[in-house]
Amino acid sequence: MKEILCFGDSNTYGLIPGTKNRYGRDTRWTGLIEQQLYGKGCRIIEEGLCGRTTVFEDELREGRKGAAFLPTLLESHAPVDRVVLMLGTNDCKTFYNASAEVIGLGVERLVEQIRKADKNIRILLISPIQLGEGVWEQGYDPEFNEKSVEVSKGLKAVYQKVAQKYGCDFLAASDVAEPSKEDREHLNEEGHKKLAEAVLEVLAA
């Protein structure tokens, strides 16, 4: 059985837009790809966490720094055959004041951690969906602002360069899905379905 580790944030966790609840396994994109791949000898390891960043510490919530946990997860789930890596949305928060290029450096560190754990692990790097316009408005998410949205739009180009540099497979989630109208930040059921279809296409290549 091949092991595929999906490492991400709330859009890998499957947070239901506008709530604190989680979509069921049959709705989350990770669950959908497992439905298609399990019979072909692949098991999906879901490691999505709300608020997770690439390398930044969240002063309000513990354990959100991706780089602090990824090496341990790679060891505890070893041997891992593939890693699907999708982080960066939370790095766009005003608290971090990071550019797309700086967030890209964080992603590079994660890729290097994977390579150090096992150079044979195949990596699918996914640039996240873009934040929706007005995500910072009252009733939505005050941790973002207008600049956050612009930074999120720049992640695709930056991540694509990182993928090319390290020989990773690449997918732009923003090419196939968009944030829900409910919270302008998270995937809805249709978004999870579209992302799952796109991920499956890359994994099958």
C-alpha cells in the first residue's frame, strides 16, 4: 500500500465555510481522492490543520508552524511515497506582513524538509485558492486585508517557480476552484470536488 501524505491548512482539513465544523470524509477533497485511489493501492494520510502556516508562528494558537511539525510527520508515517503540499493562505494574514516571495521561501523550506527525509518522495506542490474580495470586511475574517488578497493572487507564479526549481509536480488550486461566498476564504462542496478531480489528474500522470 502506497502512502500519500496531504499536508495543509483548513482547506485540507475540510472546514465548512462560515462555521467551525468539518466536512465529512466523503466531501473533503482528500477523502474524494482516497475513494478513487484506495482500490489502486494508495492510502491517503490527512494532515490538515486550521490556521497552519509554512514557517510562521501564530501567537494566538499553538502548533500552527508547518515547518515545526512536517519532519516529525514524515518520520511517523514513513515510508511516505508522495506528499501533496498546499499551504500559504494563512501566511497572507496581516500579522505576518509577508509578500508572496517570502511565503515562497517558506514553501521552499518545507520542500527541502521532505527531500531531506527521503529524496525519493514525489511532491505535488499546490498553490492555494485566492482569497475572495472583501474577506476582511465585517462578518468575515479580520485577520486579512486588501493586501492579503493581492498577495494570495501572487502565490501561483511563485510556487510554480519553486516547483520547477525542486522538480515537483505543480497544480494551482486557483485555476480550478474559488473561495465560497459564505466566507470568501474556504472551499465549499463544489470546490472540494473540483480540487479532487484536478489532484487526481496530476497524481495519475
